[in-house]
Amino acid sequence: MTTESPRWAKSSYSNNGGDCIEVAPNLVPSRGVVPVRDSKDPDGPVLMLHPAAFAGLVEFARRAAV
């Protein structure tokens, strides 16, 4: 078991008035997941996405221009 802490980051495209997410990609190598959270609620729930699911989310957002 790893005790590595998530290092949260926002996209450089997130200057949109606060409607953004944060991700902790540093946990992919050690845990095999991409943690995702609402940047407005850092103590709220965290989604743990498989890297392929996260890539799908990014592609959806890109195509939907969300």
C-alpha cells in the first residue's frame, strides 16, 4: 500500500469562472487511478477514474466544448 498524497492540479484552460475540476495524475503509476474532484469543493467527494475512463472524459469535454 502506498501513502503517496495526491498532488492536485487544474488545467491551464480552467480560467472559466470556477466551473472546473482538479486531477491528481501523480497517482496513476502507484495506484492505477486518476483522482478527480470539484475545485470548488476540495473536501468533497473524489472520483477515482481508470486512466482510460479519464481519457474518455477529456475527449468528451473536448468534443462537447464544455
